[in-house]
Amino acid sequence: MFPLSDDNPRLHTPYATFTLIALNVLAWALVQGFGDAGALTRSICQYGLVPGDLLGRIPPGTGIELGPGLGCRFDGDGSPFSLVTSMFLHGSWFHIIGNLWFLWVFGDNVEDQLGPVRFFVFYLLCGLAAAGAQIASHPESIVPMVGASGAIGGVMGAYAILYPRARVNLLIFLGFYVTTLAVPAIWMLGYWFLLQIIGGIPALGSGEGGVAFWAHVGGFVAGLLLIMPLRVPRATRRRSGPGGRDAWF
């Protein structure tokens, strides 16, 4: 299940969404060398979030292997700046393309409700909440966490509150059969959130790498809680979108 688009027309140019996408792309190009193995490993080791290193719960010299001949060594006094820098790094082409596509589909309409400055702050706050949730799930972990998906999870949580009935056009894979389906946003986002919880339960306290499910959960919940206090005060209106379909904004 992959969101292709939504039927929710934007009201304003999404400057903050464009900026966030650009910052992620620049980090991928200039810091991570477009996924070059050496540059990718160095960036993840230097700027990724490592809970055990950040909290000082691992002995100096603790290491982890990220690939053949590639790995990290930690000294137990990780920088708090990694809470932010990790949001703009990714682990592969698929990782960054998937994350930024989700941001593009859902970010512009949420930015409509917040304005660019508030949206940027909202995004960072959701990313910090996501990092906190992942740290809480395993404080001694030495697995570096990178990716924008926690902050984007917050954007998705906000979208679920603001536009629950807006239609999201999904690409559905059923074995070898591929089709499209339009569903209310609350269905798609609720199903996504449920999958994160189901995936995260076995990962609690696990030292293995993989998907940071609890970061997704933490970001989504932060988005649910923060969107209304930060939203620019104005009534949510309803109008007919393209082709006569309804849009909520």
C-alpha cells in the first residue's frame, strides 16, 4: 500500500515543505555522497542518533558493523545535535525517496493550516518526539537511527486530525496484481499507524537494526497532539475539489 496522491487541493505554496525536501536531498548529496558506501557509513556514524552513546550507557570503544569492513566506534558521549541531524540522513535511495514522497503527499495541506514557519517548527518537534520514543524503546541501543520518517509520521498524524475524510489514492500490491484504490485518509493513516505498533512490539528492547517503528509511533502521536495548539486559528472549511470531489482544509 503506497500513497500516490490525495484529492485535497492546497491553498498556498508549500515553502516549508519544499525547504525540508531540499535539505534532505542536499544532505543525501553532500554529506552522504548519494549513498556511496564510505560516505554513507561516515555520515551515519557521525550524525546518526545512537541512544546508548547519547545517554552514556555504553563503554568507550563500543562498536557496530554496518557492512563488510564498515562500522562505527562510539565513545559514550554522543552529541545532542544528533537528535536533529539524524532527521536529515537516510540509509538508501529507497529510504529517502519513500520518505520524501510521503512528505510531499501529506505535507502541503498540513502546512496550509500552520503556515511555513509553524510547519517547520512542528516538523522538528515531531522529529524530536520520534527520537525520544525510539530512545525510550531501547536506551542502550548502539544501532544508529537515521531518517525523516519520524517527523513525517507527525505530519501524517496531523493530516489524520485535519482531513480525516479527504481521499487518498493508493497503489495496492496483491501478489502479482497491482491496482489503485481511493480511501478516506483516516482509514489509510489509521492502518499505517496500527502496522507501526504491531511491528514495534517485537522490537522493544531489541538490539537489532531495522525499521524504527517506535520513532514512527512517537512522531505520529506528537502530530496528533501538537497540530491543534499550533494551528493558525481559523475554521476548517469544505469545498468541492477537482472533478466535483470534496476537499477539506
